[in-house]
Amino acid sequence: MQSKDINGKHFLITGAAGFIGFHLSRRLCEEGARVSGIDNLNDYYDVGLKKMRLKELEVFDKFEFKRIDIADRHDMEELFNRCRFDMVVHLAAQAGIRYSLENPHSYIDSNVLGFLNILEGCKSSNLRNLVYASSSSVYGGNRKLPFSERDRVDKPVSLYAVTKITNELMATCYSHLYDINTVGLRLFTVYGPWGRPDMSYFKFTKNIMEGVPIQVYNYGNHVRSFTYIDDVVDSICKLIENLPLRTSSNTNGIYNIGGESPLNLKDYIREIEKAIGKRAELEYLPLQKGEVERTEVDTSALNDLIGSSPKTEISKGIFEFIKWYKEYHRIKD
């Protein structure tokens, strides 16, 4: 059944060739929305995978793609001047924590300047509804668990986290000044089919299948709240339905989106081993700079608003990813 708050609406999805952007664009098109997707198709990871995602989206008549870098002020101004959107879902960003140690400028360009261009576009076109991706990384060195939206976020341990905290502050400011309804999504370790090759579960799967040792940081003592991609998309769509498409009475909300059953990294690897049917060879390494040892999510605020929160069991999520991975890479059992 199509949602009245999605069907027929025009969405701008930034990062449409990315992991979450692809899945959300597909869902919105299935729900009867018109989707304008933009992405710069950078080479942070395999551009071929990004192009294959876009190929999957080309089957929808109401999907349109433009190659645009959100950090390009001129192109973004032209986009907002040319098109009228009902809502922006901003998912484009320079991702990755370790990479921020190597190329910090790309994080400021994309995550800060790019987000400013999004906010300015909303302001100039009188667009009142913006959903944007933040990150669980904002909780940084916090010791209180589980992480709640009410917690302070003044102890970042990576530049990536700093840019996401900055995004939240910028959204708060623009929401107050220009009556823009903004919703920030603090996402916790999203995984699943069509995922990012730089993520650990993707690397683990590749190496286990190829008989190559996998690097396990922090000696396998990481604990994470893992979130299956379908749960993320479900939550975003329900948030969209609960964010009135209106022109006044602005809101500024931030919500955790994450699986509520945190898992030790060693147990996570065992789930991947089981799904593949092959044991991993482990290479233990110390904690990396910019990483935190544990994330655990409190989704009570999300559940109160939309009546649900991510529930997919890790075994099911990993099974679906491995199934996709084999199909995508044409690997026969």
C-alpha cells in the first residue's frame, strides 16, 4: 500500500548511488514518488558498484540521475533554482573514519561545505523539509551506554564525527532561522546487500571466501549495534510520513537508528563464517585511531514517534548479504 505522504511527492536524494541512497531511492520509487538523485561518483570505493546501483534504479520512470558534487556551490544553486522538491533526503557524505586520517580536507569539503549548500538550497527555494544523515560516531568517547539523543556529544574521536556534529548544529541553526523542518539520523553500523566495500563485513566476506586472513582490530573486542539496511529504509520512510509537508511550525529532531542487540566483533565474524560455510583466518591488531570500542543504541525516541525500530536478526541480515554477494560476484556454491 502506497503512503499518501510519499506517493506523488518529489524527493531530492543526495548520494543516490551510495549504499543507503540507492536503497531509499528504490523504495521511494516503488511507493510512487518522483526521485531526483545526485551523486559525484567519487572513487573512494569501487565506482563500478555505484554504477550498478544506478542501473538498478534506471528501471523506474520516475527516477532521474544527475552527476553533481554537493560541494560545488554553482551546480547546487542551479539545481535548486531549476527544480522544485517536496523534500530533501541528504545522504551524500565522505564516509569512513580511518580515511579521515589520510584525507581530512575531503571531509570538510563534502560534509561541511556540501551540507551548507544543501541548507542554502532549502532556504533559497523555500523548501521546508530536510532529512539528513548524521552518525553514531558523534557519541565519540562517551562512556554512558546505551547512547541516547539526550547525551552530550562533545567528545569526538575522529574528524568524521566532528563533521557530523557540525551538521547537526548547522541544521539546528537553519531550522530556527528559516523555519525548515529538519530531522537528523544517527545511524549505527549499517550493513546489507549492495553495501560499501570499505566496511568490515564486506572485507571479511571477501577475504574468507578467498582464503585470505582478515584483520581484526582491537583484538576482536569491538562491540557494535549493527543495523540492517531494510530497517534503516523503513525507519526513514516512517519518519518522512511523520514529518508534515508544511510551510510553518518548524521542527528540529534527531533520532538514533540502530539495532538494539549489540554484538561482539568475534560473534559477528562467526555469523559470517556460518553463512559462508568456511572458517576465517584471523590477524589480530590493536585499536585504530579514531575508533571507539563500543556502540550501543537507545531507540526509544524513534519508537515513540514511528511505533517501530530496527529488529532484523544479525543471522538473517548476514545471510541476505552473503546471498547478494555471491550473486553479484557470480560465485557458485
